[in-house]
Amino acid sequence: MSQHIKVNPIACEAHGMCAELLPERITLDEWGYPMFDDAPLHGSQVAHAIRAARACPTFALLVERDRTGKRSGRS
Amino acid sequence: MSLPLASGSLYWYLTRSTGAVALLLLTIAIVLGVVDVQRWSTPRWPRFLVDSLHRNVSLLAFVFLLLHVLTSILDSFAPISLIDAFVPFVGSYRPFWLGLGAISLDMIIAVIATSLLRQHMGYAGWRAIHWLTYASWPIALLHGLGTGSDVQFSWLLAISVLCLIAVIAAIMTRVLAGWPENLRVRGAALGGTGAFALFLVLWLPQGPLGSEWARRSGTPAKLLGHSKHASTGHGAQ
Amino acid sequence: MSTMTSSTTAVRPASEPTASGALPRLLSGVHGHGHLTVAEHLEIHGPLKAVRDGSRRHDRDRADRMIEEIERSGLLGHGGAAFPLAVKMRAVAGARGRPVVVANATEGEPASLKDRTLLEMLPHLVLDGGVVAAEALGADELIVCVCESSDAAFESAARAIEERAGASTGGGEPRIELVSVPEHYVAGQESALVSYLSGGPALPTFTPPMVFEKGVKRRPTLVNNAETLAHLALIARHGATWFRQLGTAAHPGSALVTLSGPVAHPGVYEIEHGASLSSLIEAGGGATQRVRGALFGGYAGAWIAGGQLRGVALSKEHLAPHGASLGAGVVLLLSEQACPVAETARVARWMSEQSARQCGPCLHGLDAMAQAVEEIAGGTPNTRATQRVERLASLIARRGACGHPDGAVNLILSSLEAFPEEFADHAQHGPCEGCARQPELPLPSRPIDRNARRGVQPSR
């Protein structure tokens, strides 16, 4: 079961902590909002992604299983 | 001036010291909170670091706060019970000033609890409760000045004043940064801060720094007069 | 702004529908007096066979059969996404809770008049369709949503609801409510509409949960364009086979199209899917000027340059190879004298202002794109601005909570593709003669109230 990063663009306020904590996958656009691709998280990236999701001040970053399963990082 | 040690007074000293440390840490937590919400960062101080620091210092402050409460209950000198720690104004030792501490503690517990459980509550609800931090601090300061035995010592007064300056600076930064959005709230914050500072300037000399504060603040009669010197010894202030 | 003639004059009065299912279907019986009463409506279309047999109990079998019939008909949505209605209804039927049906006639697309027209003239068709959908899903509530500036549509719908309360259109109809919705482009978006009906602002929300699971007041909600429901009203009477007698296999049935621009009689027309663009223009009295290009779908749609319009037909599969679709049934012709660059710049700016301002990439990105197109229109060196537009397009796409930024990007990119010479020309020589003319593409001129019902990203 693969896990993916997802962002709630309405909740996102461009704090940018996610890009600091998972720079391998997340970069910020010129306005400070996160960009990443759909590819699954692998290996140690999962733990970092969950940490990034917990660090997000507005719960905008989500870590989801298979895009249909349960989410972690925010219930 | 040496402070005579009576039995059980270890807890009394711990209460006073942990109280002072808690005040310091709460001050730092508020300052870091403002730095955090203002999104300040440098390459060596990234956002997640400021945010983590804020969260961790707040937790540390809470630990010292709990120690402060625990030692005050365990101390056999002043009659402070478990209830008095959480329910304001029902105690027999300086009820009003102690009660302020209970109120502040209740607020901080709400903030800490919601922050630890924020994954399970909505962002809006968490944020609303978090505003209590700005109320909890001045109440805690008044509690410290009213109940504290050390206020007349310059070191604690100096610490209190420095903390006050730090918090006022933090609030000013926060309020002025988004000016003039939400003008009414910002104006009220400025006004409230100014009024509080003014109140302290007027009240301190006649209050805790004045004569016989121990009696006037509600220390039970049987605890008064343990020492002839009103400004020394524990239990006399 | 071009003046769209009122739909009453452009909707041609029609004769009785023929048994073979030919046109007109929706527009049958339309006359110059506006609102068709329930009696007139029943006379033209006949009674609606009740899905329920008069009892209030939800008959699962009959409901399932209705949904199957809808599936056989292949009816797609007419709000822009062309999503199969049966699939949507099954999703709502499978969700937990008592469903709600919403008839979306908010019509935020400036170049579209069809939904307003339907409610003004043929409200009972829309209401019938809503009732059919509600009864098939076991819903007891139908909410009809109209844009707050469409007074005529609102009044007509209100009258129609009253008429039904009195008349015998079928026992035990669901409760019908009429709601007026704030006027801005994204207010008619599915989740925005549901948010408004649940007491919140008319702004899109983050999904999941999708509205078919948790919609109005957390209940499963079927949101359908008013025209889709009108078609449903006829399918319920005449069946799937009848419906498929018109149109193509992939895109069956008929559709309402708002034709505007340099034609003799702009307005709302009913076409068969797959009809040629030229037949539509002919029905509209023919073009009054040469056509530089045509915009399909609306301001989230795509241009086809004049030179490629020959042989274009109006259906999903015919427009897709051109990168276009019928969308909300909009066909906007642009005259040869008009300047596509200036027009695109105006629309891009308007789309940027219509952002709900909840998502950074949309709020900042659409503004930046509009600025870049405005620079090209004003005549700055080409390569930078055009490259910037293309870079921004890939930056913005799919990063908003709703499809608004994607639509704007779609439109702007298609204009670059359809009118490369005009854009290159502008970059080198600045504004052309066409720029000075009155703009042709219609845009509401109402000033935007930024404080009303907007999500606001924090200032940095």
C-alpha cells in the first residue's frame, strides 16, 4: 500500500515548513506554495512526510494511503 | 539577610523558584510564538525550527508550572490545597492572588491540551483557544506579584520587569505588523497592553512593594508575624 | 460589451414535438409570452408517470429502473463537465443519509443564457426533472438555485413552484425550495453551491468528502445543471431509446446552446449533438461579419481559429480533437475586426478577479498570467511574456481546490495556440486597430465586492 503527499490548497498559507522538512519531494513556487508530484513515498521519506504533515501549522499537508484509504498527519 | 530554613521550607523555595522559571519560560514561549506567526526565519533558523522551539519551550514552561503547583500543595506552610490550584478564589491563603494563578493555569492547560491534541480537532477551534495565551500571561504575572514572597527583592522585580518588556515588545510587533487590518481588535490589544502597564506602575508601589502587603493580600493571620521583620523570612510577606 | 439580445426573441417559437423525437425537444411550445404554465406544460409534454405510486414510500425497484433507464440514455451533464448522470446518481444513491437534489441554474458563465431561459420560460421542465431525480434517489428535498441578479428567472421559478403546490402534477412531490445565490463565477461550482446552501460562504471547499457523499447539511447531494434535469424530465416520459434518436452515440440527445457574436439573431438555440457549427450559425440567421475564431464552452473553454472552423461539429468527440468542448453550451463567435489578444487579456483579467482567493496558486498565478497577457496586448517583447504565460500555466494547473484556475489556463493557452500571428504581431508592434474597438466578449460590469464572501490568503 503506497503513501502519497497531498495538500489542501485552501488551508495552505505558504508557511513553507513542509519544504524544509521534505526537500527531496517538496519545493516551493515563487509565491511560497508547495509543489510536488504524485509519486508514492518510499522508505525513509514516509517518516519525514508524516513529520512535515504534523509540523504544518494549518494541517494543509496530508499523507494519504493509496489516495482512497485512511489519512495520517491529520484525521 | 539569611532566610531561616524551617521544616518543609524546601518545597516553599521550590515553589518560588519554579514559579519564577515558569514566568521566564512562558515569556520566551510568547516571544517565540510571535516570531513564529510573523514567519521570521534565516537559513540557519528555518521555520520548522522556530516552530518546534516555540512548542518545546511551551511544554517546558508547562512542566515547570506543574512543578510550581505541586510544590505549593506539598508545602506545609501555606495552606494551599489541590482544589485551590484549579478553582480560583476558594482558598484561604491570599485567595484573590492565588486564584489568579488558578485561572492562568486553567487557561494554559486548555492551550497545552488542545495543542497536544490538535490533530483531532479543527484548526479553527485550536486557534480560537490559543488566543488565551495572551490573557494567561498578565494574569500569571499579577499572581506572581501578589502571592510571591520575593517581589521586594530586586532580582525578581527585575526579572518581572524584563519579562513584561519582552511581552509588550512581542505584542507590539504582532499588532503593528498587520496594521490596519482588524483595526478594532488591534486597537483593543494596544489599549489593553498600555492599560496593564499603567496599572502595574501605579499599583506596585502601594501593593506588593508597599508596607504590610502580606496582611493586606490575605495571608492567614496565624501565619503573620512569624518574623518581626516584615521584609524577611518566609511567611511574613 | 456586446449586447446579447434577450433570449425571448432569439428562441424561435416552435411547433409541437414530433413523435419521432426530432427537434424541438426542450424548446417545444416556447412562445413569446414567457413562462409556460403548468397546464401548458402538461399539454405539450403530457403527464409525468409517477415514480412513486402516490404513496410516500421510496420504491427501490422503480427507482433502480429509472436510474437504469438514465444510464441507457447516456445523458451527460450540461453544466460544463459532461459527466454521466447515471454514474452521479448511483454515487448519491450509494451514500449514507437522506439525499438532497439541487438544481443548479446559477449560470455564472457570462456568455451563457440557457439556464436562465429554461427557468424563465420552461420552469416546469426543470422542476419535473428535479422531482424525477429526487424520487429516484428517495430524496424529499429539491433545491432550485438561481443567481441573485436573475429576477425574471427567480420569479418564474417561484410561480411555477406555487402552481405545482396547487395542481396535481403527481402525488407527494418532494419539498421544493428556491434559493437566490450570490453572483460570482465560482459560486455555481458544485462544492461552493453546497457550502452556500449549508449556511456557509459561496466558495469552493476542499474535497474529499465529495458532495455526493456529504453535501448540503452533510447529506448526500446530487447537484445538476438545470438543463440536465430538463432532459431528464423528457427521458422519464419518453424513454432512453427516444432520447438517443438524436445526437451521436458518444454524445446522445439534444442540447441548448447560447450563440453569440456577429450573427443576425444571437440567443439560445436547441441543437442535436453532432450538428455542424454552420447549421447553428444558419439557424441564427447567418454570420453578419467574417469570423476570426470561435470560443467554445465559455471562459474556461477553448478557441478554434476561423480557418479551422469549417466542418466543426458540436459534440464531445468532434470538438475534443480541437482541444475544445461544448462546456456550458456556449458558442461565442469573434468577428474579424476584433482583436483576440485584447479580448483574451480582458477575459484573463476577469477570470483572475473571479478567483475565490482561497488557494495561493490561483490567487497569485491567475493574476500573473493576466498581467503577462496584458503585457503582450500592450506590446512588450514577445518571447518573455509568452514564455512566462506558458511557464505559469504549468505552475498553476491542478493546484487549486476547484477547477477555476485550470479553466483560465485552458482558455489562455488555447488563445495562444489559435492566434499565434496576432500574439506575435502584438508583441512587436503593440496594440492593433482591433484593440480600440468595443470589446465583443461579454463580461459583467459589476464591480467586485472584495469583502463579500471571499476566502482571503494572509498577506505576507
